[in-house]
Amino acid sequence: MASAPPQIFSPQRRLAARRRMRNLQRLPDAPRYVLSDMVEDVQERLAFLRHEATRVLLVGDWSGALAQAFEAQGCEVVSVQPEDGFDEQQPFPFGGFDLIASLGTLDTVNDLPGALVHIRQALAPGGLMIASFVGAGSLPILREIMLAADGERPAARLHPMVDVRAGGQLLQRCGFAKPVIDSRALHVRFGSLRALVQDLRAQALGNVLVSPPPILGKAMLDRARQAFDRAADAHGRATERFEILTLSGWKA
């Protein structure tokens, strides 16, 4: 009997984070640059591959931008969201898609191989999967800030992330044909630690580990702000990096 995957992420905290994101996205000028980058990348890849899809499944396209683009082309589009109860770790209740695009959701599932298998099974023969999410190498400044804040007793404040090598192994393991794995950097400048944290929360990129880290006390917050100031440039702004990992593969 296959062993159950380790429970790294809390489904309840993940759901709460994504629902909070939906509420925050209603505010004026809400940040959505991570998802926007993924949407643009999907469109560029499809244009390069010349893959014409007629039936499309979108997972995590909470902006609706990609869905609108496909609908304008006459595609049949099914759009689902984890915050609405769609579970990527269970067999999909529908199938036969020419394209499945998963945007920013697979980085916090406990059974990533299982989720990829469910995607492959929901594709029609010759169908294409494109899955993008924040991967290893992201948020190096925030990691250093949190280490400085915690001092001699560091806590798990950022969850583990998938790298390019592991992504390639996953695609092969899950039976995708012609797998392609790549990572690209998205750089964003912040004027304060508060602004960085607010942007993460507004895009559901915060910590959803099973065991929440201890709350930062006043002294720890002071150390965190000082660490941010050390990372900032002469204009008081720090440039953080988001590594966007993209996995793509075909169903033979």
C-alpha cells in the first residue's frame, strides 16, 4: 500500500489565505503582478507552440484575465478556484480538455505528484498542461529578514519550494510526454517590510504550513525592520525576487 504524502501544508490555512486574497483583491490598486506574469507567459507559450485549444480548464485564474482571452477566441472555458472548494488532490470531476493551465496553486498542495496525475488524466489525448507557481529561490530578502528577526531560534516562516530539477523529475514520474521545465525571475521593489508582507497576503503567497510559526514580538519586529533597511538601496527600497517555476507536458 502506498504511503500517504507528508502533511506539510494546512488545507484549512491554505483555504483561509486564498479567501483573504479574494477579499483583498477587491481593494483599489490590489497587487496582482505574480498572476499577471503567469497569464502573460501562458499566452506567449501557446503562441509559440501554436497549440489551438477548443476546451480549456483554468485552475487559479482568479483575475479572470486568461479566461476572458480564451472566451474571446471562442473556446469553451471551465474555470475553478481552490478557495471555492476545488481540490487538485482529488480526481477531477470533468475531463477531455485540450489545455489545462494551473496558475499559482500547486506550490501549496501536499500531494503534488497526485495533483499532476489528476491533471494528466483530465487532458484529452494530445492535450497540454501548463502549471506555474512560485518556486525555489524566491523571496531571498524576506528569508534573510526572518532569520535576523528570529535570532538564535529560527522558525519555519517560509514554506519549502520546488526547484527546476525536482519539477523535471515530477513530470517524468507522472507520465507527461515532452516535459519542459523552466524558471524565470520576477523582480519587485518595496519601500518597507510592511508593503512586502501586504503584497504577499494580497496574492495568497503567505505561510500556510501545518504548524504556524510563533508571532513576531516587538523586539523581533524591530530586528526585521532593521534587516530590511540593510537590504534597501540608497532610495530606501529593496528589490525582492520571485522565481516563477513553469512545468509543461503533453498527454500522449
